[in-house]
Amino acid sequence: MIRVGIIGATGYAGGELVRLLLGHREAKICWYGSRSYIDKKYYEVYQNMFQIVDETCMDDNMEALADQVDVIFTATPQGLCASLINEEILSKTKVIDLSADFRIKEVKTYEEWYKIEHKAPQFIDEAVYGLCEINREQVKKARLVANPGCYPTCSTLAIYPVLKEGLIDPDTIIIDAKSGTSGAGRGAKLDNLFCEVNENIKAYGVGTHRHTPEIEEQLGYAAGRKIRLNFTPHLIPMNRGILITAYAALKKETTYEEVKAVYDQYYAKEKFVRVLDRDVAPQTKWVEGSNYVDVNFKIDPRTNRIIMMGAMDNLVKGAAGQAVQNMNLMFGIEESEGLCQVPMFP
Amino acid sequence: MIRVGIIGATGYAGGELVRLLLGHREAKICWYGSRSYIDKKYYEVYQNMFQIVDETCMDDNMEALADQVDVIFTATPQGLCASLINEEILSKTKVIDLSADFRIKEVKTYEEWYKIEHKAPQFIDEAVYGLCEINREQVKKARLVANPGCYPTCSTLAIYPVLKEGLIDPDTIIIDAKSGTSGAGRGAKLDNLFCEVNENIKAYGVGTHRHTPEIEEQLGYAAGRKIRLNFTPHLIPMNRGILITAYAALKKETTYEEVKAVYDQYYAKEKFVRVLDRDVAPQTKWVEGSNYVDVNFKIDPRTNRIIMMGAMDNLVKGAAGQAVQNMNLMFGIEESEGLCQVPMFP
Amino acid sequence: MIRVGIIGATGYAGGELVRLLLGHREAKICWYGSRSYIDKKYYEVYQNMFQIVDETCMDDNMEALADQVDVIFTATPQGLCASLINEEILSKTKVIDLSADFRIKEVKTYEEWYKIEHKAPQFIDEAVYGLCEINREQVKKARLVANPGCYPTCSTLAIYPVLKEGLIDPDTIIIDAKSGTSGAGRGAKLDNLFCEVNENIKAYGVGTHRHTPEIEEQLGYAAGRKIRLNFTPHLIPMNRGILITAYAALKKETTYEEVKAVYDQYYAKEKFVRVLDRDVAPQTKWVEGSNYVDVNFKIDPRTNRIIMMGAMDNLVKGAAGQAVQNMNLMFGIEESEGLCQVPMFP
Amino acid sequence: MIRVGIIGATGYAGGELVRLLLGHREAKICWYGSRSYIDKKYYEVYQNMFQIVDETCMDDNMEALADQVDVIFTATPQGLCASLINEEILSKTKVIDLSADFRIKEVKTYEEWYKIEHKAPQFIDEAVYGLCEINREQVKKARLVANPGCYPTCSTLAIYPVLKEGLIDPDTIIIDAKSGTSGAGRGAKLDNLFCEVNENIKAYGVGTHRHTPEIEEQLGYAAGRKIRLNFTPHLIPMNRGILITAYAALKKETTYEEVKAVYDQYYAKEKFVRVLDRDVAPQTKWVEGSNYVDVNFKIDPRTNRIIMMGAMDNLVKGAAGQAVQNMNLMFGIEESEGLCQVPMFP
């Protein structure tokens, strides 16, 4: 049985980790860390856990935790994991960081986009970017996994195959993303009030969203060189779900069948990436509550562009689900353990 | 392995049966019945099932089905199950009817409220009303279970203990109920369009809703005599969830502790009924996707009335989940098998 | 031209006052008071006002304001108006208070339910309860109007006629109310975050909501004696709208026509109260953005109870609209001036 | 007083026409045409109109109507207006067609994208494309106005200035659009049910949406040559509102100030197009219920692309509001008459 500690257990991603791990047959949560709710019953913070979780919230003491658990999930704001981690901790336990601290290989890029100093740059090289379908073998051997951001997960999986296979021009990629509001976290902010979000849609972080360099780095690996792209997220009046609609110029005339074959080559054996049937558009509702990413594409022969689409649950494959998937890989157990939820509709 | 057939597999309740049974370790769906989608792949109707269910929709042939399965779920409009069922079928297979056909013991009452002739009154006496927490022992022995309505499940469970123990005056019960829109089914009706339901609330079926006599019958068993009550449902702009707020006069001054003890007496050992802590109001979101019913109450000493509240997921405990719970009881397996989903929040 | 000052112009009710007064032909807003946003452009707080309102937010200086305007609206938290008001202010200007400070005639009741000391009890007697349809003549002569609460407005208007005419038993009244989330204000609180409210419903303030004594006082006037009732509000995932569903025992068998005649007697000439046709249930969407209250009722002969329903926009007739209606009465202009918005659907 | 007839008065756009025209001081609706509801009271179809509109729905008899009114609005499915119109009608009355029949100058293009034969191609040349801010002078003289589509209105207004002034490369335009569900009309279709739309987002009509050639034609006039672009609409769980996010390559390095000056040049004097302040993203909620289009842009120096955004209410500026604006121009009255609604928030 894998002993698990969670730091940041009372945010939305932390809550989702708890939900998923409660159904995991080989893991047991031993530490519900939450600086804001120390000594409070966890179910008082999340009443859905009443009579399911009886534990009390603990402080975020990573050193104490390292002695007690086999793996620590940090579902905390940027900077926290980097400020707490050290060699001793990593020598005792594995760490899966759901924040951005170890996702970006260039410290300078991280510091520019996140506007904070990186406190543990010495671990960046070692950290494995935990996009399981792409980096499966490295994840298996990792001590420290940087769990990918929600938008980067969906964007990268939707674009990776055609970029890697050279079908599209890397300089023409535009990603227009839409996310449910749980992605904004559980902080009490005016902008996230019901009446401000409901019956409304807006773009935010236009040209400046922090997931941009993360996507660029990952797609850069596919392209074999540095790339620059546009990424524009939008806030949608729904709880869960991310949809990305990406555009790129095809290098030459390409048929549906050719592109479909490329996607199938990468994903036919992947449980959690579903390449939909022709002309079926991904919908976030079709993956809600599950670890699936649904992808599809459409070629527009008029402009010779390809429109690539991906839909997933931002709290599952975009956060807690992928973190569990990484844990499974790191501990050598069935990759889908604890992640077989059928999407809930409606 | 229990072989299962579903008639009406493409309605919302049918879809939820499929979701739950796919996670059931001792049941296997052998027949996806759907008159409207015969020969269509099931996942084309519900894309969440893509790469999960490969079967094709079949006709609603109950006789053919009886030869092939151990249990038939009918998730169909009122009247269909009664028109198809017969002794031969019941001699071969068990039937769990999610419609109202066998819920009401008096044929006349059924026919008055539902405005249709009952085609199989000879089976009404035999049918067991499948409210598991109340009728567990009878369900275990049943061939034919009438799966309770969504509102009656939530209402009965919230009121039953205090009525049975004689704390409230049976003639003063008023139930004000609120339901998400999935309760209205998947039919393409103007009233259920997004723009008609969203940003809106209304009462419907005021004084005439068909669940009224069902609730009155069940609560009548608790009261030990016939009762009449008011039941008013409201349509809420959300997909899932039922909340009932019920009012009754206390027979005499009663303390919180006395009432709490009564609820605990009935539900402390029940996995799926959670009596919340003092002053914690049930919320539908806290039970979403799960088989739980959360109940609580408040005494108003100013009026000497008690306000009783219950929250559940109308598609789970209010339909498919309770149907699976009944199946488990009928087949002598663990009552909660396939029903251990942790509620999903947010 | 009536010169208007608003204290609390950046809350939701304050914002609605601005929206309505901008369309008023005989009033002009001279003071946008908002302690939180002093010196900020009003349109930076409410971007809908971009290029419409160019003014800057001012402090809440009631004395300075009294010298400059003909009427002050206070759309502020409980206690503020009472702490600022004095005889000199009232000698110079009229005051319409949207808070609860002057709604309840017994100081003790106010202080018990609101848990604050009343700072200006000497003005309570003078204050007129601004439910225009009931107290029109007194409002016309008032210096200080207590603008009714949202739930009390809808509840009182729906129940008043049948209670006043002695059709129902005052001791049997139960009000089950449902409100959109704008009623909770624009404060950044966890409970009002999109993800906490959306896809959810709950009761709140069960047995303790502060609007209870206000409703009891107003209906007490109709009954001709003190009454006690149950009032239970619920939070609904929509921005605007209040629906109340009220229950009471009819004193004797009564026909639809008799009750309808009573409602018509009170409301046939009222522009803003619409008694709907038989069996048409009020829906909040049908009044959104307007000053209408839609009411209707249903007699249940089985229980001899009457179900009374009312729907309105909580920010208009439940707050800013009624405040403007009161202003119109106080200044002797057309009662509906500035309030002729057609409800917006969908 | 302008006598107005509406054909298709019971669709969402028709209902919005009624709402707006009821507040218009120089127009009077004389004919509520609705083939589906003939002889039914209009307020029975739209209860918000109870005690406001007493008229009864009439048949869609355009010839009879032409004798009685000064202007006919056709808010009907594609093809209907073209099948009814003739020279005699146009000699008696003006026509504002809210369908696509007269928006596209090339019959072949219309027939290809709409898959129907055009029944009145002889009037296409005469018809004026009623995008008021661009074609104001021609609209003033028109007998027949093709009221623009919702997406084309928002897209064209957001992109037109920078394209016309040669700042962007016409071959690089990509429009990613998001619309509330009222744009899908009031037909009872499965895809538009509350439970299918709520908590969901999807792209639709990818590469094939009929508004594509309309946008291309209008932007082609700005570019001075034929253009091809990508247009992808998405369905959003909200009633009203369209947001478009458009991308294009800047021809050369350009500053914020240069681009802002271009937008101001076109829109500074336009009442209904608001160029927002720097870094303020348009939000649909800020224009709800009003005729405004809010536009803004962001330059991404990293990719040298410009992101252009526009937000409007699809039923007002995207349909009925613009139709009224066109009517005002055609009859020589104040362009904003009946269109001064302040946006409603929240």
C-alpha cells in the first residue's frame, strides 16, 4: 500500500486528489495538509466527504511528511514546493508537484513569467515533466515529477502528433482555450463570484498567460526547435472542463486519412486519449469526472489549415488524475488504477 | 456474474444505469435496449461511452430478453413495463421497474393520477416498493421491484423516522421540492431548452404532481393511516440534484437531541443515508454522482414546527443507483457494490 | 430635475439603482458614493457603464450630500444608515434606505435578529415602510422611507390579499423562498464563488433568517394581530430572481373564482403586480430586469390549503426598482417613471 | 408613427424585436406574425408580455402586411423572406430581413453554404447589408436591408478598422467565436436541451459554418480583395452573448498607440461601438440587453500577431437591436431611438 501525503488538500485540485485516491486500491492518504484549516475535520471543509474521511487537516510540514509517506503531492501555489523541497526529502520520498515550479527547464523563463525567484533550481534538471503519454519511461524512474498544467496537457496532447510528424508549420500555431471556473481555484475573489462568471464569457491573460512558455517548451520538443505561439484562455460559466481549439497551417495538402493515421499511431493504444470519429467534436461534458482527453481535428481545404480540438476535465487529467497516473507509473502499478471512472453525463 | 438487460438505455436514467453497472464487479450489461436508436452504436448516443461500450442498441423485446438475462431494468415511460410484463417473464428473470407502474398499491389511484389504464394489475400486490432502507428484507425476496420515484425517495427518507416515531402531526406535512432538469428526461421539449430553464425557476404540477400519491402511500405506512399532504416541485437550472424542504407541526415541544436520536436510530447504520451535523444544511452538490441522501432538520421553537431537509442525486439514489442497490439485495451480494462513488465536488 | 445621491453605489443594488436612474427622465445622479472605490471611475467598477457614466466614486459623506441633493439612497450594510442619519439631514433631503434599519417598528426585534444596536431609534416611528402597493399614501408624505427587503416584498404581495380578507388561517403560513445569488451581494466570499453555487441548491438561515420578523410584521398588519410563520430561503444558481411558494390553510372551502376576485380587488389597477391567468405558474425569467411581481395561487381541495406564488427580480422590485418607485411617489411624479422596462427573455 | 409588422415574432429574435419596439417612441407593432401560434395571444407564448401586449398572433401573410405597415421585419428561417418578397411588396413597404437571404452578393455562394435555392436573386443587388457603422449612408436609402448575422456583426466590427487600414495580413485571419445558446433558436432540439448545454462547451460547424462566407465578403471589402479565413463557433452555457477572439499577423511592428488610433478613427463617434481601455478585455455580461459592441485588442510582440476581441448581445446588436437601428436610419429618425438600454449587470 502506497502511503500518500497531500500538501494543499483543501484546494479544488487537492479535493479531487482525495476523491480519486479514495477509490485507489493500492494507495492510502495519510496526511491531509492544509495550512488554512489546520485541526479542522477535512469533511467540514468538503461536506461531500462526510462519513467518508474522518481525518483532520494538518500543517504543511514537508520534512515531517517525508518520514511518513512514500509520495507527497503538492497542490499548492507556485513557489511553495520549490521553497520546501530538498535532497533529504527526495532521498526519503517521491514528490509529485502540481504547481509550475519544476515544469519549465529554463529558470529565467520561469522567473520572467511567474514573477518569483526560483528557490530550488538545482532540482529542475532532475524533474520529469509528467505528461504520461509522452514521457512515460522517464516518469517511471523519477523521484520528482512536475505535473503538467491543465492547458498545457490538453494543448500538447491535441497538437503533438501532427507537429512531431512534421505535418504543420510550427510558426503558425494558435491555441484558443476555454476553461471552467474551478481552474481559478477556491480563493474568495470578486472575479470568481457566481454573479460575475455566470452568463458571461471573457478572455483573460491575453498574451501573458503563464502556461504559454510551458506549452511552447513541450511543443518545441515535438518540433525539434524553439517555437513561439499564441495562447488565449477564456473563462466559461461551468465548473469543470477545458476545451482547446488550435489552429495551424498544414505544410502541404493533406487528407483526413493521413492525419487520422498519425493520431492513431500515437494514441490508439493510449487508454486515456480518445481520438474521436470523423466530424465528432470533443465536448467537455463527455469527459467530466474522468481522466480522458478527447481529441479530434478538421482540415479546412479552403485555407489549408488544420483545426485541432481537445477536451478534458481540468481537475482530473488536467491536475489530480494525471498526478495519480504519474504516481502509478512511478510505483510500477497499473497505470489506470484509480482512474477508471466513466465520464458522468449529464 | 449477473447478466443485465436494460430497456430504455438511452434516457438519462438508462445512461446512468450504464455508467454505474460498468463499475459493478458482479454484473454485466448484455442488452442495451432503446427503441429510438435501434442498430445505432450506444456510444454514438452517449459519446462519454466511446471506447468504453462497443455494443449496439437493441429493440425493447422483453420476452427475448428474459431468456438471456438474470435481471431486466425498465427505464421507460409509465405504462410500458406493465404492458410487457407477464408471468413467463417473471418466472425466468427478475424485473426492476424504474417507472411508476408498480409503485402504487391501489390501481384506481394510479389510473387517476397517471391517466392511463394499468395493463398488469395482477402483479401490483407482488411488487415490492424498492426503498431499500425501509423495505430491505422484502426486496431480497422479490421477483419484481418497483423502483421508487426520485421525489418520493428523498421525501420519504427525510420524513419517515419522525413520522414513524410519532413526533409530528401527519396532517400538517408540506413538501417543497426542487429538482435539477435531468429529472425531466431527454425528450426534445420546448420547456426543457437551455434558454427556458437557465436563469429561471418555477413551480410545476402544483397540486397535481404524480409523485404525490406515491409519497402519501409510503408516509401513510409510517403514520399507520392514510394521509394527505402538499407536494410542490420546482425546476432548477442545474443538471442533477433534488432538494426537499419539508415542514410539519411537532406534536409537542421536542429538543434537537430527541429528534437527532430518532434519525440516528434509523440511519446510523445505513451507508447511503447521512444525517448531517447540527445546523449543516444538505446541499445537492455534496452528493452529486453518488448514491448518498443527506438529511437534516431544524426545529423552529417559535412555531413549533420542524423543517426537514434531504438532498440527493436524482439520477443515482433517485433512479439508477437505487435500482442497482435493489439488484444487489435481490441477488444477495454486497448492497453497496458498484455504488461507492465519492460525491464529485465541484 | 431631482438631484440624487447614492451611498453604496458599487454594490449590486447600487449598480441597479444607477442603471434604472440613467433611464429616468426626471432624476439625475449627482453622487456615486462608494467607500471602497473612492476616486476610482465608476465605469472601472462596472464596465457596463463605460462611456455612459463618467463620474468618479465619492466617499459616503451623508452630511455633505444632504446639502447637494434632493434624495439620498443608502444601499449599504445594516446599521450604516442609522449611524449617519440625523434631523438636520432629514430637514434638508429625503432618504430612502435600502437596508433594514428602519423596516421594523420594534427596536428590540431589530436588535435581536440583526445582532446590532440601533443607532437612531428616534426615526423608526417616522419611517414609512415603502411597499408602494400597500402604503402608497404614507410614502407620498414621507421624509424617510424604509425600502422593503427582497423576500418581504415578494412574500407580502403574494399573501397580503387573502390574509387581509380573512380567507386563510394566519397561524398556518409557511413561506419557502428561492433566490438568485445577486441577493448575497458583491462581497468576495467563498460561499458565493461560482463553483460553490453552480450546479447546487441549499437552504440557508433556516429558522433564523432576518427577513422573518419583517414579513411577520407586515403580514401582521393584514391579519390584524401578531403572527408567527416559517420562512426558509434557498440559494439558486442564477443571477437574478426570487420565487416564493407559500402555503396556508383556507379557513373554509373556497373556489378559484372567489380567491381570484380577492387578488383582482387588490391588484387589478396595480401596474407592477400581475395576477397571472389560471394555472400559469410565475417564473422569475418572465420578470427579469423589470419592476413586475407576478403572483398566482392554486387551491388544493385535498388538503384545503392554498399555495400562493410570487416571482420578481430581486434587484428591481426587490431593491432598486421599488426604491425608485418610492422616490417617484415622494416627489409626486408618475409612479412608473424610469420603471417601464419590458422583462428580458431569454 | 412607423407601423411595424413582424414575421416570425415568436422566435427569440422576434421576441427581442418586440421588447425593443415596445420602448420605441416612433414605432408601433401592428402585426405579430407567427405561423406556429396563429390565433394565440402573444403573451401566452411569451409570458413576460402579460398585460403589456394584448395582440394575437397572425399568419405570415406578407402581401396583406405590405398594405398595412411601413416596414416588415422577417425574423424567419433562411429562404422564407426570399420566397415571399416581390416588387409589389417592396413598392409599398420597406423590408428588413433578419435571415441570411440577402446578405451574400453571390447567389452561388449562398446556395452552396445554405443548401437551398435562392428564390429571389433579382433583389440581391438592391439589398443593402445593414451593418450600420459601415454602410450607414446606403442603409438610409434602402428599401430592402439584409440585417447582418450575429457572428459577422461582431467579427466584422472587431477586425474592420485594422484590415481596412492595412495593418494586418488578410490571409492570416482566424476567428474563434463563442455564443450563448439563444443563437440556436427556440426550436425543440435535443442538442439545445438544458442538460446537454449546461456544464458543457463544444465547437460546432467547424470549417462549415454558414456565417463564414458572410464574414469573408464583408472583410473582403475592407481588404480590397477576396479573402479566406477560418471561423470556428462554440456553444457556451449562457443565454445571451457573443464573444469573438480573432487573430491575425501584423504586417510590421506596430505599437499599441498606432492601433488604438485606428480603432478610434472608426469608432470614436459611434455610440454603439465602444473601444475599451487598454488591457480591459470585453465581456459579454457588460453589454447584455444593450446594443453595444465592446471591442479591444492586444498586440503580442513575441509572435507579431494582434488579438482582436469583440463582445455583444447576440439578440440585440446581433439581431433585433441592429434591425431597429437599421429601421431608424431608413426612416430618418434618431439612430439610437429605442436602443438606449443600459447593459444589465449582473
